[in-house]
Amino acid sequence: MIETCRRRIETWSKSLVFMTFFALIFFQMCGVSYALNEKGKSALYLVSVGVGDPDLITVRAINTIKKSDVIVCREKTRERFAEYLKGKEFLDISLSGWRTYGRDCFRIKDKEKRIACEQNRKKRAKLIYGIRSAITAGKTVAVLGSGDLLIYGGPYRWYLKEFADVNPQIIPGVSCFNAANAVLRKDVASGKETRAVVLTTIREIEKLSKHHPTMVIFTMHTKFKDLVEKLQNLYPLQTPTAVVIYAGYKEKERLIKGRLNTILELVGDEKFPFEHLVYVGDFLDQKRKKER
């Protein structure tokens, strides 16, 4: 009899813990919905602060930051925009974990990769909890990033999925593509052979090069020599080519122009920073007509 009572008590205890756990989740979600509906607008913003120098940030981005209570950003961003971030709460951001979002870490066979995946999952869980807790408390959260958050913006796409229930809003900003176009001072859609413009990476250029469109290549740590050699097999060797380095940084942005058969010689042994784009297309030969 005593043993039967003991088992029943244990069963009730487990059920109580289980119900309490889901009740907490339920009330947290209700709190998020309440915060969203109470303000009548999103409580979570993904904000682009532009690319390059701080003065390329938009007025809309500044206003969004000002009305936000909690900021999620990297330390460099915090330093660059310190004047707008005084008195804000901060959450630690971990961009290293976005690649494994949605993956089942236990299915990864490689031990080191499995451990790294699990570590990233824990970091994300901590950040997710911090953001949801802030929203539940009626606070507005802004996640800051550079460039266009949705052009090869993997570190920011996962926020849209994870926080779909709170309807996160995107605040657009100047991308490296916009900034590099300004350095070139050319209409990228003014090619002779085709006016199509393709934004791509080295992985896709082979299938996209058939009609020789203007290509804007996001290099993603690609070795420049490997990229050029691949392009030489797809485009005429006389095709104009340009490399825009540090677009948006007024004091250090730079342009190197050549052709597919000369660009490697012009570049030499120079090692490019992550912040560079490669343009390929005959639009680079177009000259502006003088107005009469």
C-alpha cells in the first residue's frame, strides 16, 4: 500500500513538472503576443547600419535604434555607433552559430563538428531566450548588421524563422553592392552584350555565364587567382574586370581595373581583405556622354 502511494506521488510530481514547464512556455508566448499587440507594431527589428563609414547609416536606422531598448550587435558595431547606443541594454551576439541553425547536432558523425554544433546551439538558445524575455517585458529589440542583411546575409536570415511569431521587421541599408557601384561610377546595367546583372558567388558562375551577363561576385574568402582562372574559361579574355576594395570606406576604398587576361598581373601578390567585390562585364568600357 505504501509503495503504491509512493509511486502515485512520483507520477503526480513528474506530471506537475511537465505541466509547469509548458505553462511557462505558454505564458512567455502570450507575453510576446501581448507586447506585439500592445504596441501595434513589431517589437523586433533587423537593422542594417550600412557598410563602410558610419555616415552611411540611414535616418530610419538611426530612429529605430533610438526607440529600441535592447541592442544585439558585434563589439565593432557598438564602437562605431556609440553615439546612438548610450544607455542601451546589450545582448551578446554569436554569428558563428547561424550555419548550424535547424540542424540535428546528434546526427553529425564527425565528433569535433558535432561538439561545435552543440556549442553553437547553446549560444543561440541563450540569445533567443534573452530576446524573447526582453520582448515579453515589453521592450523593443534591434539586431544590428552591416550591408544588406538579405543578400548573402546568412547570419541574419535565421532570425526571420526563429522569431516569425513576433513579425520581425527589416530596416534596409546601404549594401556593399551599392557602395561599390558608386566607386565604379558606371551603370552596371549598361552592358553591350546583355543588360542583365547577376549577383553571385564562385559556386554559381559556371551555370550563369552562358549569355555573358554582368557579374558581381561576392568572393566569400575565395582565392582571387582561382576565381579569375575560372572566369577565363567562361568569358572572352578581353572582358573588362574590376575589383572594388573597401567600398564605402572613404579613406581606403580602392579600384583596380583590367581585363581577364591582365588582372592577375595588375594585382600581383596582393592579398585582398574580406571587403571586396569583383565585377566582370563590358559595361566597364562604357563611357558617359557629355550633356549638351
